[in-house]
Amino acid sequence: MGLFDVDAEKLQALYHRAWHEAGMGFVDPRKYPYLHKALMQYARENNCSFDEAWRIAKVGK
């Protein structure tokens, strides 16, 4: 795994960070560029949709 690769664990950590920044409420990925970019990259690398990547970020597998 390279320095900028995104796996499920890193995706969950980025979501958790955004969740805290959002006051532990709803997280809009468009308001957090680091999360949005990671979701897009994860979806592209794993041949899944953005929604599937979002679900993985929120609840895991």
C-alpha cells in the first residue's frame, strides 16, 4: 500500500474525523474535501459506487 492509497480503515478514520468536526451530527462529504477525495479514490480503486464507499466509511463492511 502506498502513501496515498485509501483502504477501508483509512476511509473510516477520515469519516470519524469529519463526524467530530460536524459536531457528531450529519456529515456532508462535499463540505470536507479530504473525505470527498478519499471516497472518490476508494470507489475508483475498488470498482464500487460512491454510495457503497460512503456506506463503508460509515459502518464498515
